[in-house]
Amino acid sequence: MKKILVKLSHFLIPCLILGSTLFILGSLVSSQPFGHDESVYLTEARSWIDGSPADEFKIYRPIGMAGFGWIFLNFGDSEVFVRFFGVIFGAVALLFVHLLFKRMFNIFVALGITITVGTSTLFLQEAPLFQNDVPSSGLLIGILWLLYIYYESAGKSKVIYFVGPLAALAFYLRYGVVSALGIIGVLTLLVLVPKFIKKEGVDYSKLGTSLIISILLFVPHFIQSLVVEGKLLGILSRSGEAAGRQYLGEGLLDYIRLLPNELGGWALGITAIIGTIVTVVIIFRKNLRENYAGLLWIGSIGLLNFIVTGLLVHAEARYVFFPMVLLSGTGIASLYYLMRNWPKAFINSLIAIFLLGVMFYGVNSYQEINSFFRTKEMDLYSVAYVKASEAIRYDSTDNNGCAIWAIPTNRPRVSWYSKCNTLKINNAATFKKDFRIHLRKDHYSIVRATLKEPQINQDVAVEFDIILTEIFRTENLSKLYGGDLIVYRVTRKNSDEEDYLNLLEK
């Protein structure tokens, strides 16, 4: 009976983790307007379906997100429906977390890190969205799980064949994981391979096949990069340029400042700090490196990825979800190793207290995030932009489409809800050029009344040689949001025919 229960638990616990995560994340999904990144991916996906504009989707944006957007949009385009992409991948990510740490350590460590991650504000806030950070991180954790299975089997396990597909999927969902994949490869060679080659009866045949599969799956990206950018790493270079940092290491300084609580909550933050300390100690102690290769492997991958991410990008908690999971898991596993020789009853009591404490903290995290999402549904600023975009959509009756000038931070959202081209606000000459490019379309400007950024408003009407006709105005936005939101229909003082003739002359 005991053996049956043990074997049954190997199946039931993962099913329970998957099912409960789907339920919890599903209950958090909100109908708040799509955010910046969500709108970028979805406008590109929609353009594949009906040809609507997707101006904000640049070459450095991952094509995989648009691909999954296309799949979901073929069945529905509501905020709640599309965001179930994040729910599904969030549940898979947490399942991979459990499987990795159970394989490397034991069920207690696995449950500890699974509950810690699953109840963190970082996971609960990011997973129920149409974004790529949690999905790509989950796939990276899945890669580590497969690599460790292969390592333990001395090369006999066929799971190595799935490493390439998971790596390619993570990459096409988020090009930024290329640094994480490189770190995983290098540290696997340094930490696990020396022990791997000493195993009896090592089989290398499956490794070669796996490498071929991986290369074939990445080839399309580099062909696209060569065609579009003229060099193999052109798209990745563009991704690096779009990182948004003010200086090298800006993100790292901010991440250190945000630890422990503001990078996912106290439980995740404190255990990640412990994991960082343990990793550094193991690195500088030869006997520990020999005896705790598993801890060294995941801890060093997490620590190096955390540092590299902080050096290359501006700080956002979602960017370091992957290293935070690994460092937190290292911390929890090291605490277990530290206490394993203590009296069994005492250890079990501590484990129970820890799990109950984290679960209690998780209830508070859930309530906090749920309240946050419900507040976002009624956010005056976001809702106002949706209403303004929809006003344009209904006002525009021209079959040739519409074009809108709006401030940069809101162009993707405006594009999604209006189905219009979104144009940059620049000088009069650039404006006239853009106007002529979209000559046959209806033209609009979205203005925030008190904002000092460049806008197409009455202040520039004479300089830009235009007539602005107000068609929509909000009346409940405070100065905190840049004042009332106003939508103008834009027409040139010259007639369309004169503009068209001028265009032909050009």
C-alpha cells in the first residue's frame, strides 16, 4: 500500500499543481485594457488575420508571441480570453519548477519552492497576462529538468531530444532568453559535464541528434535576420538596443535595491538572497563544489543570469523571474541540507510551519493582486484611451482606414482598439510627409490637455497647416493623468485633391 501511495503521489501531485494553478490564475484574469506589450503582439497577430495596421511591432519583437496571438484571436479577441495564454503557460511553468527540484533534491524541497514561487506577487501578477516573461522562463526551467534527467541517465535518456524544441520555443517567445541559454550551456559544461563523462557506460549518440534538431529549429531566425538586417545577429542586436537602460548596470543596481520584498514578495526575496549567499560560498569552496554539484549548477545559472540581465536592461521584476526561481530554490534546498541531520520530528515540524506560513502569505498575495487587477479594470487613464480609440473607430467610415497621432507610450494600445495606423509626432515637415503617405485615410490626433510633450493640438495648428475638429473629450481625468483626453479629426487646409497632386509632383 505504501509503494502504491508513493507511486500515485508522483502522478497526483503534479496534476494537483497544474490544476490548482490553472484555477487560481484563471480567477485572476481580468478585463482590464491590454497593456503596451500585449497590444504590440496582438496588433501584429491581428494584421495576419485581417490586414489591419501593426506599426508598433518592430523587427526585434519576438515572432512567437504574434504566432500565439494569431491562434487565440481566431477564436476570440476579448481581454479575458486572450490572456488565458498566460494562464496555460503559467501553470506549465510552475509544473516544471516542481519537476526540476523534485528530480534534483526531494519532494519537500520541490513543494517548498513550488509554493514559494506560486504564491509570489511576481508570479501572480505577471502570469495571467499576454506576456512572454513567465512562459519563456518556464520553458528554460523545463530545459534544466530535461538536462538533469539526461545527466543522471549517463546519456541514455531520450528526453534530450526535447531540449532543442523547448529552447527554440522559449527563444521565439522572447529573444532575450538567448543570454540565459548561453549561460545554461556554459555552466552545464563547467559543472555537470566533468562528472557526466566519469559515469559508467556514457552514451553520447543522442546528444548529437539533439544538437542537430536544435540547430535546425534556430536556422529560420538567422535566415530572417540575414535577409532583413544583413547580418546573422542583426535582430538580436536590435533587441539589445531596445533594452531601455540609461547606462550599463542600471538594472542591476535597481534589482539589488528592490530585494527582497519588491521582487516578488518576502518569501521569494529572502530565499533568493539565501540562495545567492550559498552559491557564492560553494563557488569558493572546493569540497562544496564536489559534494553539491546540483546546487552549484542551478545557483550559478541563477546568479549569473541575474547579473547579466541587470547589466543589460532597465529593471523590471518580470525580467528576472527565471533567476529568482533558481536562486530561491537554491536557498530552500540549502536550508533543507543544513537541517537534514536534525531530529526528524523537528524537521517535519519546521517544514510544515514553513509551508503553512508561505501558503498564508500566498492568500494575502492573491487578495492583493486580485484587488490590483480589479482596480486596473476601472483605471480612468486606461479606460479613457480605450473610449477615445473606439470613438475614432466609429467615426472613421472611410474604407481606406485611419491614421492617428498619439504620444509614444500609448500608440500600441490605441492601434489595437482603433484599428488605425499610429504615427509619431514630430516637426511640421515630418507631419506633412506622414499625412501624404496616408493621404486617403481619415486622420485623427489624441491629445492630453495639460501634457507638455509634443502633441498635434491647437497650439501647432497654424504651423502644421491643419484644421482640428473635436469629436471626443473625457471630463474626469485629473492633471495627474495629463488632463482631459481629447480626440480631434485632422484635416489639411489644402483640399485632398491638392494634396494628391502635390504627392504626384513629389
